[in-house]
Amino acid sequence: MDKSSFSGVLIAVGGILAGMMVEGGRIGQLLQPTAAMIVLGGTLGAVMLQFPLATVLLAARNMVRVFFSKEPEGEAVVRQLVTFANKARRSGIVSLDQDLGAVKDPFLKQALMLAVDGTDPAELRKIMQLSLDNRSELEERIPLVFESAGGFSPTIGIIGAILGLIQVMQHLDNITEVGRGIAVAFVATIYGLAMANIVCLPVAGKLKIRYREEHRQKELMLEGVIAILEGMNPRMVELKLKTFLKEQRVRSKGVKA
């Protein structure tokens, strides 16, 4: 569970609602199903027009990773690769064929299989880098879906406000109804702005960080396998791979180097 994401949503929403209530507002004033329908429907439709349906669905499934995501296991991967390097140094690279079944990461497993099969290091790097580039290209589209939604939703909110004002103009003979109608009309604008700045744009930013961390770990794996294939000393392999690890990690108990 990502405590930062959950806390960020609570602080943002809580701060806005608290500020409104301090000024005498009521939460009920913001509960307008029609405005929500206009903003959500209009934004979703615009996004689906811009992106293929498969990309939109993939983005929706990946949204959960903003709140729930495994921490990169960089240190564990380094230890595993150093173990493989020691074994390959003693018994040869072919001996790692026995350990392939215990490798859970598909990318690392594929790289090790190519190494065991005697693939040239340069060719192995080319093959795995191509796989990594294709994966990155797909992952780059997902944050773009949320960035586009963040761009569309404020404008859709304004459209909703204008539609509400059109309805208000039909009751100009009743000043009380006019005042209340204007207030309701602008709720759509609030929904659009909130959707963009509290949901869509932050989600896009967090997903970019998630994908960059995964990409970095895949690069670590690739460099480790190539180093093993080239016969590098296990100690040198460990030192090389540790340059990929973050020097400091923010944890619940503080900052640890």
C-alpha cells in the first residue's frame, strides 16, 4: 500500500472540503449527479476518441498501482545475480540452466536462457534491449491517457456549467431560483478541475515513477546477466549492479542509506 498516495488524496479532498465548510458551505452543495455525469461521461468519451479502447482499459487496470504496488526488489536481484555469477565462475555458464526454474521474473529468465544458450553478449543486449524498448513504449501510453483526461475534464466542466446557466436563464423571473441555479451550474466546473488536479494528473505522474523504477530494475538485470556471460569477477558484478540501486530509501522508520 502506498501511504503517500492515500494520504495525498485524503489531505487534498479534506483540505478543500474543510475550507468550504469554514466559509459556511455544506458538502451537500457539491453533490450534483447531473454535473458528475456530464464531466465523467464527457471526459471518458473524449479519451476514448483519442486512444484505442485497449489502451484505455489497460490504463484503468493500472490505476490501482498508484495505491498498491510492490517495492522494487533491487537488492534481492543483485544478491541473486551475484550468486549466479559465483556459480558460473565455478561450473560454467551452462550450470545456470538448473536454476532457471527458480527465476520468477520473465525478463531475467529470458536473458539467462539466452546466456545459457551461448548467445553473444552484444547480441543478447540487442535482443533484450529491444524487448525493453517495446515494453517502455507501451507503458508510456498509459500515463498519457490520464494526462489527456486531466486536460479534457476542466473544459468539460465548463461545458457543464454553461449548460446549467442555459437552464437558469429560463427562470429569470424568479431571482431565488436564479441564484441557486447558478451555484449548481458551477459545480460542474469544480468537478472538472478537481478531477484533473486531484486525480488524473497526479495519477499520471505516479505511474511514470512506477514504470521508471521497473525499467531501471530491468536494466540492472540485463547488465548483470551480460557481466556473468562475459566472465566478470563476482565482486565486480556486485559493485557494478549496486550503482543501479538508490543510495537512500525513504521508509516508514526514516531515511536509510
